[in-house]
Amino acid sequence: MSLPLYLDHHIHSAIRDGLRARGIDVLTTVEDGSTTWDDELILQRATQLGRIVYTQDVDFLRIAHEWADAGREFAGAVYGHQLQITIGQAISDVELIAAIMTADEMRNRVEYLPLR
């Protein structure tokens, strides 16, 4: 069983489709009606749903680190800069994280893509 994901609105639809084709449970901010929400609300929503956020938003990354430093709980985040990773590599790397990490391992943690 893989970790469920919450995709920020910056994530290309091909990544969403590729993850779903691999059996990953994906919910997007578009589908959830949260595309216009502040990043903190999106992180809070994903945590309420028990989903790991995948984002390419540097501001979101900063907020996740602030929460971790303050001891504020969140389900976890994966960050990949859109110019440093291909769509195919993003799909493979996010799939790997979702498959091998547990919810406890991802809690209050940020993983960076591409994986090395």
C-alpha cells in the first residue's frame, strides 16, 4: 500500500496521470477545490486528509520547513524544482517515495527530487 498524495496546483497533469496509472492514490488541489488557498491552508488540508503534498512551489517549501522547525505537525512534503526534473523522473521518484516510505517516516519531513 502506498502513501496517498495531495498535488499542488503547480504540478503538471501528466505527473498526476502517470502516478495514477501506477496505482498511486492522488488528489489534486483542483479536484479538492483548494487551488486559490494559501499554502499554509493547503498543507493543513493535506495533513487533515493524511496525504503527502507534492509541490514545485518554493514558498510552500519554506512554509513546510517553518512548520517543522516550530514543531507544528504536518503529513509530509515532497519538493521537486520543475526545471531540475523531467516529468518521467518526477513520476518515478514520487512513486518510489509513496511506495517505500511510511506515514510515520514522512511526518514533518520534506523529501527533495530528484532522488539521487
